[in-house]
Amino acid sequence: MPSKKTKDTAAPKEGARVKAVPVVVPPGWKPKKKGYCIHDRQKSKCRDCGGGSVCVHGRRKRQCKECGGAGICQHNRQRSQCKECGGVSICPHGRRRTMCKECGGAHICRHGREKSKCKDCGGVSLCSHGRIKSQCKECGGSGICEHGRLRSHCK
């Protein structure tokens, strides 16, 4: 017997950036988790299915500046990280809460350094030469230009 293919019931929203080809669900397919689509993403956040949390620009509605998302403040920044608005991610010292030594931020190690860049803790941003991966010439870091200089300092 030939197998029937059914279309996914999650129709793309009007104006959303979606693929031109309709989503075809294989017979007997079930999501791994409740609320997930054929692309293995949350239905509401899937760009290909036209999820309700995705704006016409293909971004999360809440964080889209052009759509005037609720997560954007009057200073055109993410509300939670705006110093002027007193965002929840900003500590009393005027820094990002996770990066503040005085507040005991989650990204600070016991040596008082950024966890990802601490040599003693074996930070993930460090290469085998003990340098920041993106700035290591020997490793061919992304922050090094074709002239062998830091991109930010190359003309």
C-alpha cells in the first residue's frame, strides 16, 4: 500500500519568512516533545512553520527593534540590559550582573577572573597555547586578519 503524506497543521503566518515548499509530515511521525514541530523546534519559535513568536523580519517578536517588541526599551536596547532603564541584568555597580566580581556573578571564577578566560580553571575560550582562541595567530583565530594582525587594529 502506498503511504499517504499529510501536511503539517501549523500554517505559516502571513508575511513571515518561510520556505516556499510546504512542510510534509511523514506518516506516523510524532514530535520528540509536546509542542515541537517537524523541524525539532518549538512550534511557536519555528521560522519555517511561521510560529507565533516570530515576526515578519524572522526574529523573535519580543526582541525585534523594527517591530517595537516589548523587550526593547526607549533607548533602543534590550530592556533587561539597559543601564539607563535599570534593567534586571544590571547590578547596583552598573555592570552586567553575571560579570560583576562584587556581586559574585555566575561568570566569575574563584580566582576573580572570567571563567571562560581563566588559565587556572581551564577556560573554554583559551587555546592550547594559553591565549584567547580568536586572537591566537598559531591557531588561526577568527580575530586575526590576513596580514597577521588583530582585525580591530588592521587598516
